[in-house]
Amino acid sequence: MKGLVMKDTLRIAMAQMCSSTSHAENIATVAGFAEEARSAGAEVLALPEVAGLMNRDAKTAREVITLPEDDPFIEGCQKIAADHRLWIHNGSTPVLAGDGRFLNQSALIDPTGRLLGRYSKIHLFDADIPGGKPIRESSRFAPGDAAVLAETPWGPWGLSICYDLRFPQLYRDYAQAGATLLFVPSAFTVPTGRAHWEVLLRARAIETGAYVVAAAQGGKHEDGRETWGHSMIVNPWGEVLADMGHNGPSLKIVDLPIGKVAEARRNIPSLANGRPYNMARVR
């Protein structure tokens, strides 16, 4: 039945990466993680944002970024998933959009290597961080326009990417559609990661009564950027089950009892208790 939780426990492997400017190098890193994950009995491997390619130089990036159907990283993850009989959420990788910009695109792949669904990042990071240069993700990336809910043996999973985390309605919509798990692959800056990362992840888990799996980039990258790391898994009660710190590439295996989702939603039924309201503006 659609949306029915068929399995009680999910063993998930979460990868923290420090992705390079080479598809091939990043695919090799994922292959190593997949082998380690499967050896530990994991059923799913979760990767961070821009796992496939991290390159802020527009000219050299454009030379290797392809249309979604030709992307070597997605194809590589499909082969790895089939070889290891493993679900893979590829975090994201840049692909060509129709307007000359890129899409920041996730793919969820089943253990046969089948591409179950794609999600393109909806909310783009245009921000002015104190002490840093203005960031305008929209100058290089086009926004997606569709939320994606994937049916799995552990219930529906909601897909999102990084800056989406600051838009709680997306996650509430996923939860009201039955999502048991929410992916938030990210490449947070160090200042915003230090200030907001954990509290936002815990808030989204508490508000939705769902697991939040947030694989992240961490460390100093080949293209000169530094990312916050601290890949996290948060349970439906808002408790942090894993925090991988500000380290380089590593893997964490966590068992998730899926029944905790229904339990949290029974205890705090905020998804059911929401009410419509009008806003009165007074002077």
C-alpha cells in the first residue's frame, strides 16, 4: 500500500565528504564509502550536497557539467548502488539547466541502480554574511520548482538541499504527506554552520516528527572554499543521534527505528492540530 511503512528499522550510512573538482575522484570516494557501508550491513548511503562536483570556477566547471541524463556522477552512483545492492541518496551534483545556468540536483537510487527520483534545489542561497563576500547562488543556478516525495520500504522520504532548511513549510508539507525521513544534504559555510546548523536541523525534526538526515561537506576544498561539516542525524524528538564534527571524509552508521515517527506524532500531534487563521494588522 502506498505510504505504508513495511520495515521497522533502517540502517543508514551517512558520509561526510570534502568533494573535489573532479567527477572521477568523487565517484571513487563514494565507491569506497559504499563498500564500507555494505560491509557494515547498511541499507542506505546518504551523501552531501555537491558530492559530485565542487568547483566555484564557472569556466572550468562548465567544461565538465552535463545535462542531467548524461551526468557522470549520477551514472556512477547508479552503478555503485547496483554493485552493492544499496540505496544511495547522492546528496546533489550540478547539472545543466535550460537557461544557461546549472541545477543543483539530487538523485535517489534504489538497490537495482534505478533512478527513483530527482529533486532540484528550490531555494537558492543569496545572502550577505557578515565578514564575507556576498553570495549569489542564483547567478549560477536556476531554482527547482517541485518538491519530491519518494516511496520506499520505510515509508515516504522527502528530498531537499541545504538552504531549503530555512523554509519550514516545505518540510511540514512533506510530513503532512506522510514523510518518515527528510534528507538535507548540505555544504554550509563555517559562519552560518556555527550559528544555525544544529538548531535548524533539530527544529525541522521536532516540527515534523520525522528523522532528518543531513550529510554535509566538511573541510578545506580544492576550489578554496571551507565548509562546516558536522553531518547530523536527528530523530523525530529532536535528539541528535550523530554529529560527525568538523572533520574530513568519514562514514557513520546509525540504526533508525522507524516506529519513532508515529510515536512522536502521537505525543505531539502538531501536524493534525494546525488551524487556519487571519492576520490582523493593528496600529
